[in-house]
Amino acid sequence: MPTAVSIAHQLWTADEFLDWLEPGIFADLIDGQIIMHSPVSLLHGNLTNFLDRLVAAYVEHERLGVVHREVIAVRLSQRTVVMPDIAFYTHEQEALFQETHIPLAPTWVAEILSPTTAGDDVGRKFARYEEYGVKEFWILDPKTLAHRFFNRQDNLLLEFGQNEDIICSRAIPGFWVRRAWLDPCQMPGKPTVSDALGELVATK
């Protein structure tokens, strides 16, 4: 059971949250408070699916590590457990995984904004990713396309790529995307995952 702080406010520990979490439940624990994820829009799903498949295919092709979706819980601290939309881990990180959760921050994270989670993604979750060592954080807005990209510099996540048409990751070696690929409405003009991967690999 969560630690009772007052009648109106209870804080959960990471262990309590992980014991409570079940398959099919999508939620974050941030600073001891549970934040539930609501069903996402088709735009959100389209963008998540494309980027997830592209990053995973590239990471597998280059044998860089592993990529996971939000079905995997990530324990950042005693009071914070998150379920990133897409996250990349190196092989060295993979060796530390636990059976029920990942006990360390990803190297690279992408969060696709939705109305119910946007405030936390750009606020408290951003701060925890920064605090616990995420090297790169992409915040993608499938509705407005006001995407933002942050890379670790001097222990802070600082923005990069504001006016660039090609976004080059600084945490996944050799990985980049065209900004136009991150438009979930750009069909049929957007390339397939295999076409985009081919373009990526051809530039190495």
C-alpha cells in the first residue's frame, strides 16, 4: 500500500507501483503520484508506429542495442517509474535489465504528446529524464508538428535542431530522420520504414 501522507494525498514507492502494475495498464509514477495514460489518437499511433519501427530496424541493423515501447516499465528512482513511448538502450544497459522492469534511464527517449500527458511529458517527466541521465529526448507533437529535440550538454538537456530539416541523433550513432517523416498525416508521400531505413544505411 502507498505511504499515507495525508487523507487527501498518498505517495507510492516504485516497488508498490510495480507490484500494482499489470499488463494492459499504461501509467507513470512521477514523484510518488500515479499518472494514467488515456487511449491515444490515430495521429499519435501513426507517428509512434513509424518512428518505433524505424529506430528498432536501424538499431538492429547496426547492432547497437535494443528498443522498447511503453509496455516496459522503467524505474528511475524510489518514487519514479515511467513507461516511455519509445526508448533505446545500449547493449551494456540491456545487461542490467530485470525480469519485470528496466532499472535505469534509457540512452534515448521519444515521447509523443497527447492531451492527457503533454503537461507531464514537457514538465515533470522531462525533469526526471534530465536528472537520471537520459542522453537525448525527443518531444513530438503529432497534431501541431512543433517537434522539439534535446541533447545532454553539461548535465542538462538542451534543445537542438530547431531550424533543421534533418535531425541527427547525438545518442544513437549514425541515426537521423527527415523532419518531414515525422508528419503522421503525410500519406502517401511519407516513405515506408524500409525505404527510410535504406536511405539511412546508404549514407553511412
